[in-house]
Amino acid sequence: MKKTKKIIATLALGSSLLFAGCQGEKNVEISLVDPNSPVRIGDTVSIKTNLSGFNNNIDPNDLNPSRGSEAWVENDQIKFKSNTPGTYSIYVMHDGVQSNILSIEVLNRDAISMNQEDSSTTSSQKPEEDLMDQIQDGDRVTVSQAIEKKDLLISKNVSVVISGYLPLEGKLDASGVETPVLYDESRSNYILLKGFDAPFGNCKAEATGTLYQDSTGQLVMQMSYLYSTEEPVYKDKDKEDDGNSTTPHESPVEHPTPSNPDDPIINNPPQA
């Protein structure tokens, strides 16, 4: 009789250990829903979760995004966003179990992803035709990138958005006429801006248009839009207080009516 009790007790102990082992198999994994798409500032990124051994879902309090970013739960999915470029991380701590740490690179919207030629010549180098196919109307580039890829951009004849520094003083063009310019980060290289005069300067700005080279080889943009992306200094001081601009950081350029009404020069919203 004692032997029987001992066997039953042993079986019960084994079952308890097996049950405890199953209960301890808890795991949390997170990953990007679309890992191949670039993430730019302001983009909302979806993150999927894989919970093992839990009977409940992810809670907003489980989320741990790094400084400068934010995360929340929406439709049982994690959403992530940052308004500043950089590399961020996020992990989940669910019921005391920590997930893997997910790294997310957030790119500036002014940057365009252009395939760079490999420093060493290999058979995997992409021909220039492939690079040209990647550039489309509305792509955003810096002054430095536009100068580097000028032949490509000119041959494609696409309208691009170029960001740089807009001074109040211009440069003389091939005809000796003072013309607005857009500088690169070092303020040593520039693009001439044609089409209309810039009424403001001493600020970062974005110019939209097509590119060509003048008789001296200088890169020139035929502008269709010009915006300041930070507080500008107006050439006409009365312009600052006339109440006609939209916001200090989005100042549409005023200009004469174009000769061709089907070719608008500026996206100037109607005033109230």
C-alpha cells in the first residue's frame, strides 16, 4: 500500500513540473510589417507582434520607444513615428517578458535614395540607365546631390524639389544679371534660380523646377515654386506685416502672371 502511494506521488510531482515548464515558455517578438520600405520623418510605421504563451494582448504601457520617437497600439498593432531623422529603437515588456530590440532608421524627407556607384568596379555595378529610371517628378534632393547628378537630372528633364540655403544677395548669371541662388551646406557651391525673383532670403528654402546648364556650364533651375522652410528675411520690409503670406515657414513667392496661363509659376493659394 505504501509503495502505491509513492508511485502516485511521483507521478503527481512529474505532472506539476511538466505543467510548470509549459507555463514558463513565454516569448515576445516584434518586427516591421514592411521591412523593405524606407521610413521618413512623420511616417507612421506598423510593427507586428508575436506573443507565445500569453492569454492577453499588447498594452500601450508595454511599449518602450527610444527618446525622440513615439509608439502606440492601434487595432492590436504597434504604431511607431518620429518627426526627427535618426536611428531609433523600440522594445516591448509584456507581463515581465522583454521582446527583442527593434532598430528603425528614420530618414529626412529632403534626402533621396539614389544608388551610389560602388567604390570598386565589380560586375554588380548598376548601369546609369537604371539610376535614371529611379528619378521621377517630385523627388527631393539637396543642392549637393543635384550638382553631383546634374547630367542625370538634366537628361531626364524631371521637376525636382531642391533644398538649400537662399541668401538675400544673388550672383551674376551668364548675361551679367543678378540672379537668386540656392547654396549647398558649405555655401560654396550653388544653383542659379531663374523664372522669377525671390522676395526673401537668409533662410533655408526649397525650390521646385527643372534643371539645365547655361553657356558657362553653370547649373540653373527654371523655377515653378519657391518656399522658405524657416523664418525668412524679406527684401521688402512691408511684406512681413501685410498679412498676405501663409505662415512664416511656408512663404509663397509672388510673381508676375506667366505669359502661358496653362503653365502656373507658383502654388499661391487664394487669400481670404
